[in-house]
Amino acid sequence: MRVVVDDPVTVTPALVYWKVGEPNAPKIVRVTTRNPEISLKGLVSGNPDWSGEIETIKPREEFLVRIKPRDTSAKSGAEIKIVTDFPPDQPRSYVVHGRVK
Amino acid sequence: MSKRGAITFWLETILRCGIALLFLYAGGIKAFHTQEFAYDVQSYQLTSWTFSILIAVYLPWLELCLGAAMLVRRFYVGALACGALLTCVFLGAILSGWWRKLDITCGCFGPEVNRTNYPLHLTVDVAILLTFLVLLLTSRQHFREGNSPN
Amino acid sequence: MIRRGLREFIIIILLAALPAAVSGYLQLEWRGAPQPELQPDEVRPGTARMWGSHVLWVDARSRERYDAGHVHGAILLNEDHWEELVPAFLDAWDPEKTIVVYCDGGKCDASRAVATRLRDELKLESVYVLQGGWTAWHEYERTHTKK
């Protein structure tokens, strides 16, 4: 039997990618939360050549995360963690995957 | 008929008809979907594709014959023995699938969408097997008393 | 009673054989051994074989089943270890390739669940489920591989 637990945070899409040679304009990931106690604290990139920034659209409800690689001249990838502040004792992170293919 | 005899009679009738209808349903639902049932048989990875086709063609009709025989009480003892043996084979196949952690559907009652719930199917098959054994015992009792089970 | 039971057992076995033979002849020959209806997101082993190197195979089974045998080049990606396995899948993924997901049998839901997540979460297009799963593929390879 499988039990599905509804996640209060939705990250869409969970993958952003560029083709090699494509301009490295940031791509947007939309993060929505259904719990007003949750807020985004920051981003942790697994690859220093990848970066991102968070824009708050509606506090504690809707955010945009802009992610981009430093350059797209070669294949690369990164797992970028979106760090939240909930639950307070063990805050959860959500992963966005970035690839240059 | 004594009270005890009446209870035994009705219990036996309910068990007999219940199992008969179950087999009639199981056979009827698969008899005209040979291809899909063949896939279900093949998914247990116990037989070759050719043998899976043969099983898919034959097994539903065997189930129908068993069900009919038990319902009308003709060739009754043979039907019970055959049904018990068949259920043992089903149990073995399900146990084998569970042991090998196969992600499959049972195929027991026609095409299914969801993954087999192994504990549930094992429980159902054990219950069916026990029913057959009870019915075999009662028919043996009738035979000893000189009453034909047919 | 045993002798009678045995006689009746044989009668029933034989009684079932006649309608089975007729049914088998009608279903398998008249309709030319029809295959189950193909769902919009499914692909048959023969078609997937034809796609050749344009396919990225995804195995949605457990690690044990994968290690026991898998389609050549398939990437393991199952729901039980999704977060752990997705990075390796994405490293192998190519936007130009078609993804074909399979699990053990014909109607297991693991492959469908993985395919749905690939479409919904990662927004990947061109994702199919292999009709008949690993069983059908194995049988197809066995009957179509030149010896």
C-alpha cells in the first residue's frame, strides 16, 4: 500500500536546461507554498559555476527562483537546493536540477 | 435432518456455491481476453511465452468447468481435487513473484491496473484452499456414510 | 473415493480442453494473435527497438531487479530513491532522445508513475512506457535476436 503525503511546497519545473551555445539567460522556477509558516531562506548550489536568486512575489506564498549557469559553451550540470525555514527543527530543502546539454 | 446436520448442509452449500461462482467469474472474465491474460502469466517469469499462451488459453476454461461442476455437483470430488491443486499452483506462483519482488499484477480476475497486493492475494488463495479442503473432507464424510456427494 | 475422484479429475481436465481449443483457435488465429490496445503514452518493444540509439531507457524497478538484468544502457530511476537517482538520470539524459520507461510486467504501475513524474516535475516531453515491460522486451529480444 502506498501512502501519498501532500507536500506544502511546489517547485515547478524541477529541471531547467540550456542547449550548448544557447544564451545563458536565467530560467525561472516557480515556488509556491500552501503553509504560511514556510519561507525561502536561500539557495545552495552544488556547482560554483551555477548561481541563482530568489524573488518574492507574494511573501510566504509565491516565489520566483532565477537560475543560470556561468556559461553554456560546454555541457555541465548542478543540483541547486532551495532552502526553506520549515519545519523549524529540521528545515527542508527542495532540489532544482540544472543542465547544459 | 438434525440441527447439526442442517447447519453442516447449509455451510457446505454456501461454501460450495461461493467457490463455484468465484471460479465461474474468474474463468469467464479471462476466457475471451487470452492475449492480456498471457501477458499476466508471462509476467511471473516462470514459463516461456509459448507456454504462457497455452496456459492463457486453457486455464479460464478449466476454471469455468470447475465452477460449473461444483455448482451442479457433477464430477464433484474431481472438481474439488482439481480446484485445490490449481489453488496450490496459484499460491506457488504468487509466493514466487513476491520472493523475487516482481512488480506485476496478479491476473487472477482479469486485467488489472494496479500492482499486485501480495499479502491480500495470498490471504484470499489460502482461504480458497482451506475451503476446498473443508469441502473435500465433508464429501469424504458423505462417502463413508454411503451418501453420494453428487 | 480416491479412484472416483481421480476419474472425475481426468474427466474435468479433458472437458475443459475442447472449449479451450476452440477459443484459442478463434482468438489467436482469426484475429491474428491481437495485441493489447496501445495506450497513447505506450510503445511496443518492436517500435522501441526500431528507435535504436535514439532511446534513453529508464528502469523503474528496484535496484535488485535492475542488477539481475536490464535493458542494455538503461538508467535506474525508481520512486523509492527518486531524489538520489535523478541526478544520474539527468547526466545521461539528452533532449534529443526519447525516453522509454519500463518495469517488470505488463500492467505494473511503477513505470507509469515514473513516466508521470518525468513529465509533470521535470517537464520532459517524449516520454513513453514500454508495453509489456521487461517481460515483453526480454521475450522480444529472445525471439528476434539472430543466433
